[in-house]
Amino acid sequence: MNQPAFLLGGGEMGALMRAQDWAATPFGPVDGWPQSLRSMVGACLNSPLLGTLLWGPELRMLYNDAYVPSLADRHPAALGRPVAEVWGEAWDMVAAPFHHAMRTGEGFAQDRVELPMVRNGQPEITYWNISATPIYGEDGSIVGLLNQGIEITGQVIAERQREAAKQQLREMNKHLAHEVVIRTEQRNLMWDTSLDLMIVIDFNGVIQRVNPAWTTLLGYEPDELIGHHVNEFIAQEDHQDTVNAYLSTAVGNPVRIVNRYRHKNGLLHSISWVAAPAGDMTYATGRDITKDIARQAQLESTHEQLRQAQKMEAVGQLTGGLAHDFNNLLAGISVSLEMIDHRISQGRLDDISKYLTVAHGATKRAAALTHRLLAFSRRQTLAPKPTDAAALVNDMLDMIRRTVGPNITVDSVPAPDLWPALVDPSQLENALLNLCLNARDALVDSGCIVIEMSNRVIDAEVARQQDIPEGQYLVMHVTDNGTGMSPEVLSKVFEPFFTTKPIGEGTGLGLSMIYGFAQQSGGQVRITSALGAGTTVSLYLPRYQGAAEVETSIAAQAPAAAGTGSGTVLVVEDEPAIRLLVADLLQDLGYRTLEAENGAAGLQILQSNVGIDLLISDVGLPGGMNGMQLANAGRLNRPELRVLFITGYAADALPISLEPGMSVLTKPFAVASIADRIRALIG
């Protein structure tokens, strides 16, 4: 569509006016606009000066690009609207001369008009030079006004600031002579009586003047110092730093420095200096901090001794608890094995199963203890995945209710639109079950446990205050209305082996395990509690940016069905007993096995022509090549190689997310568990 010539050009406003449907406005179709309006619009749009046409009885606004900044957020809605609607109360303050010009045809110009207005949502006082010129229509009547204005807010503010500064300067000058006298007297008094060292040196480091404190603190009379270079009195090791300091003041920089001056008796004193240039000299004040440094060193030594004592106390508590628990477990295993050996030698095989049961139970408890220790130390092997926490909790509710007993109600309260969490779901289940068992133990006969879930954004300020990494979290709160904890107990709940339960009823690793799990998952755990007011434990789990996977609760998983396997499996394990047992298990399942005791031997087999369907490797191997490195090297020639890692402590050897065709199993493991993993990988 061809545009009228008068609308051509005009920058942003020209384009905006060409795109406007004027037929639907009081202006009517552009083709019907009178020549007076056309001429003024064309001139206004292409003028570099701020300009607005106020047209018709309602003074509707048409304006150019130069006027847009003054409108701020009123643009572009202001185009074509009455000026009174656009500027509101601000228009009421300046409208009179505009209406007078419309009535009489007398233009006007006003300078430094003060105009309060709201721009971008903020009230402000603005100042303008404004003018208005009548526009005559074809019939000689006044049809509008050409309003031109220049905003001078910055100019007025600057002028007022300059005037205020001048007035302040005049006031200062008024009292200057008196102040100079007073300050000179004060400076001289300070110079003469100060216990701190004061010195004036030139930019070459030559002393020009010193105060009497030099005699008191360092034993030198003024004439022993003036005219000498400062480095004559400074320890050799501090010469260069001192030179750098006064050279820095020579280019106008104030400096702070600590150096060591030699007392006249030969002893070194540490002096902390503040120096600044004035004219062609450096003025410096120094304080003797020799005793402060000695006290600080003593304090740091005391703190280090305290930290070491606390560390040794924690290590003693940890090793003592470990020794106690593992000795109990090892006693159950070793005595059971001895009784089995004894019964076999006697030919009494009918009651061997009870000793096997005892040994199996002790083994499982030892495995659980090591898993808790690894969780506490943030070194357990995690398999984080996108997890729907609300679905996970819902799957566990029946099991939790059966576990805590019929007299305790357990409710789940998920907030709507929960984010998925990036977390190991099996470890989250363990943590949640532990928290519910702790809550049960805090309840007397009956009570309630509430599991709440919500989204939470931790900003920088909250992160700093609560020691939680900044980010987005799915937060799980487990709250009970039990006995609560005192501040003293609350301060120790995350310490390993700390427990308030009677001997034999708790290891004291539950909360420390949960703390380690949360930290290793990239989150945090926080506890609030008060005596008689219950306890809330809050798990902060990092948000996953995407959809959650459907996760079947471990509590609901069925054991793998038995079957006969086929294929060749390479077992790489440096512990002979484990290598033997895994190989025997694989052979019982129908697999052909190859064995290697380290990464180099395993790699040699992988680089041969032998067909291998699965690599089972320990993660921590001797000889400089760990299990992950072995698997990656093996996949160079066998890209489809399936890998099962078995590990007791993976540390940082495994990535957070394993590649397809890889899985990990934590030692110690049940026969059924490794059998299921192998079948899942190669059938």
C-alpha cells in the first residue's frame, strides 16, 4: 500500500504512524487529513528537535522520535491520545497557557518549568523549556498547536548542585582562617604527643622530619635520622617493599605496609604504616605491632592445638564406634564359621543352617554399616537420576506405615507442580526411611509424621546465610510432633556415632549418613527442633531441569528370577577371594569366565581376539589403571562392550552418570543382586 508523502521518513515514529489504522481513530483515514495537518506532521516527524503536535479540541498527540525518551513507558500508547490522558496531573500544572493559545492564537515560550511526573513507575521532578505555536486550518481557525520542548532536568540539577557547592565553599572560606589556626595547633600537638611514629620523607626515601615518638619507641634522636635514607634503619628483607611503597606515593597513591625497623639496641620492631603523598613529600604514621604479632601467633598456635585436639577426639570417637560395631559383627561371622567347621568335623550337618543365618545377617549389617560410613564421608557410589519425589514417597507410604506401627499416622503433603529432583532414588528411600524411624522413636506411644514436599529457590543472600548452594531445589520436610531436642543435642546430631538411644538400639550413623548423602547429591540438610515442640528435618535436593523418570520403589521390587546364562565374562579384580567367588558364581550361572588381577592384564585380554560379552571390573585396581580407564580403553576396540563395575569405595574414579551399557554394584553384594545385574546387561 502506497503511503502519503508526508508520512515518509521520520524514523521509528514514522514507521509507527504508517502502521497505525487511523481510520479507527478520531483523526480518520490519512487520505482525508487536511493539508495543515499533513504539513505539520511531515515537518514534525523529520525534525531533530523534540516536537509534539497537539491536534483538535482534545489536543491529541502526534510526536517525533526526539520526544519518545520524555514519554518513557507512556510510549507508544500515547500516540493519538489526548494529552491530558497521557500526562495526567502533570498536564494540569501546565495546561493553562496551551488552552489560552488555542483560544487566542497567541503562542508562548516558558523556561525552567518545574513539572512533577511519574516515569517508568518512579515519581520525579523534571524541568523544561517549553513553547507552543498555533496551527491554523484551511478556514483560518486554530486547529492545533505545535509544542516544542527541551528537558533541562539534568542542567537545573547540576546548576543547583554547583550553587550549593559554591555556598558551601563560601561558608568554608568564611571560617578557613580560624580553622587553619586551630588545625595547625592540633597537628603540632598530635605530632609532639603521639605515641605512634610519624615521619616525612621525600620521594627518594630520605627522611626530612620525625616526631619525638622515634626516640621513645626506637631510641633514635631526630638528628640521627634526618637526612638519612629510611632503609638504613630497616631490615634488609624489607628494603624492596619499602622502596615500592614510597614510589607508589610518588604517583599519588596512598599505601599501607608493614616492615621491620631496627631499634638502636639492635632488636627488630614490626611497624604498621599508613602513608599518603602531599606535595613532593610522603607523610606516614606507623604503629608498633610487635606485641600484637606475637599475641596473634600465640592465638593461632592455641587455635591449631584446639583444632587438632577436636580432630583427634572426632577420630577417636569414629574409630571407637567402628571398632565396637565391627568387632560385634566379626564375632558373629567368625564364631559362626568356626561352629560350622566344628559341626562338619563332627559330621553333624542338620543344624548348620542356623550358623549360616547368623553369618549372613552379620554380613548384611556390616555392609549396611560401611554404606552408612561412605554416605557420611560423601564417598558412596550414587546413581543420580531425574526422580519424582512425590511418586517415590507415595510408593513407600504403606511400608513406612507398617514400619512405624499402627499408633502413628503418616501423611504425605506434596505441593502442586513439584519439580523433579536429580538424586539417587534408592539412597533417597533409605534417607526417608531413616528419618521416619527417627521420628517414630521421638514419639511417645502415638503421634503423627508429616512428609511435605515443595519447590524452593535459594538466592545468593539465603545461600550465604544458611550455607546452602545457590540454586533451585525440591525440598522434603519430615516433621514429627514428638519430644524434640535441646540445643545441645541438636548441635551434635550430625556427628558420627552420636546417639541418644540406649546401647544396642542405634549406631548413631543415621543422620550423619543423610547429611553426607545430601552433600554428595549437591544439596543440603537442615534440622529445626525444640524440646516438647517436635522436630523437622529438611532435605534440599537439586532440581532436575526436565521431566522425571518413573521410578519403582526398591521396597516394591521383586527378586530376579533364576535362569541359565550364556556368553563369556572377563572378571578383573585384584582381591583373589572376590575374583574366585565371582568367577565361581558366573560358572554356576552358565557363563564362561576369564580372569585378570589388574588393569594391564585385563586390557591385554580385551585387546586380543577372544570373544567377550561382559567386563566385570573392580573400580580401584593396582598398577596405574583403574576400572573406568580399563573400560574406556576396552571400548576403543569393542564399542559395544557391556561393563559392570563392582566397588567398595569408588571415590572420584566414576563419573556421576555412566555411559549406556554400564552399571555399578556396591560391595558387599548379594548373589541375587549381581546375578540380576548380569542378566540385565547381557541376558
